[in-house]
Amino acid sequence: MPLLDGMYKEMPSPEKLQKIIKDADGYVPITPECNHGMSSASKNTLDYFLEDYLFKPSAIVSYSAGSFGGISPGTHPRQILAEMGSGNILTIFNFQSS
């Protein structure tokens, strides 16, 4: 997906993706660790379709190759989603592959 500059109201948007987000009752953002935070592509999508995500429930899924199992990238979207009025599941599960 290309870098989306601004909000969908200000420029042409991928209508198919917008419809999926708008019609959803809730969502599960999935993000890898990128410099101890969420990926820029995930954040860009949240910013671009901001009004379609507002006030919907969510559950965050994050992962990383390190020993912390995605805890770092999972805390950043929690703060962003709280500002969007999205309640999210507060439990963090740390799974490590052996």
C-alpha cells in the first residue's frame, strides 16, 4: 500500500479498503516491531482512515523477533487507539517460540 498523505476526505482513497473498515463492527490491528513501536504502515492506515476507525472496539496483535514477544509494538497502538475512542483488550500475552 502506498504512503497515504492526509485523510481520505482530502484525496482519492482505496474505496474497497475504506468499505471494509467502515462496515466492520471492530478490528484487530496487527503490527510487527519497528524501532520499538508499531510499523509506519499500520500507523499510516490508522491516520488515513481515522473517521472510519473511531469508537470501534479493538484487540491488538503484535509480534517481534526478540525475547519480549511483541510487547514493545503492542503498547504504542494502545495509546493511539485510546485517543481514537477505541476500547481495546488490556491483556498482553507473551508467546515465545522454542
